[in-house]
Amino acid sequence: MREEERIMKGMLFSPADPELKDIKRKAHHLSQRYSQTFEEQTEERQQIVQQLLGEMGEGGFMQGPIFFHYGVHTRIGHHFFANYNLTIQDDAQVTIGDYTSFGPNVTIVTPVHPLIASERRQMLNQHGELKSLCYAKPVTIGNDVWLSANVTVCGGVTIGDGCVIGAGSVVTRDIPPHSLAAGVPCRVIRSITEADSMRHYPDILADCQVPES
């Protein structure tokens, strides 16, 4: 079994495997190239993203700089927005829905290392060789989700549709759909309801309108 297959099965794997290192090296180089482009270089950015990611829907925009660890393990839906300094350590699969937005300095981390220090240094792999091993858990983020500035999402987490995650939160457990959640660790504060509509904030709404659904 290839090391990449072991990742997807949630098994221990060797990050130093030559095939994995090649995938990561390509993703790192493409991330760097994207980060060095200007916003008006839309065609070049699109070409880089097509090589970098497993999937990127229409109407997406990543401000940059960006950093993807594998890139090909990330799938992003339509009309995605990411502000400055997006980091996705996508050893395991990362799936992001449509109309989802990230504030600056959002980080998604899927790898998990053993808690015991000696095991973190090295263990015997499937061939009986001493290696540094870890495992990874996927992350799924739904449609219409807003992650505020400096949010970290840890491996194994699912964030449901329509959620808002407050600034500086560390998400270590699943967040149900249409929840306002925040904190370290991140916890649900309450559900998001019609009472949160901008219709109820006329001073902020001013001369704008909420379209009829």
C-alpha cells in the first residue's frame, strides 16, 4: 500500500516517503508562485490553482499569500473567498463548500502526531523500519460558512452549513449547521436565526436592502 493510501485510510504513514515529498514539494513551489503574483494577474493565478488544488470552483478568490501542504488533497466549491495568509496543511482530505469565506490568517491542519514523545520520534513502520510516523484526519467545511480572522480548524472536524466561527477560535470538534461558535476550544454560542437579519439593524443597513428570498 502506498503511503498516500495510508493517509486516506487514517493509518500511520511516513511524511518522509519520497512520493509524498514530491507532491509536497510541487505544492510548496506552486503556493510560493501564487503568493508572488499580483491581484491583476488573474490568468496566471488561475493556471497555478489548476495545478495546485484537487478542485477549485468558479468565482473563487484567494488574496495571498497562501500555503498548501499537498494541494491536491483540497477540494473547494464555488465562490470561495480567502483573505491574507491562508494555510491548509492538507495531508488528509480538506473539503470546502460553496459561498464560504475565510478571514485573514485562517489555518486548517489535518495531521496528528503521537502524544508519547518516544513514539513521536520514531516507530516501526509496516516494513519493520524505524521511521518518524504520523496520521491525519479529514476536515469538511460546509456551504455559506464564515471563518473569522485567526481561526484554526483541527483534523477530524466538520463545520456545518451556514456557520460563523468567531475570531481566534480553535475548532477541535464538530459544529452543527447554522451555529454561531467561538472560543478556545470553540463552542457553540447559539443558533443563527432570522433575528440576526440586517433588517433588524436599520442604522447599519442605512440605504441598503436585504433582497427578498
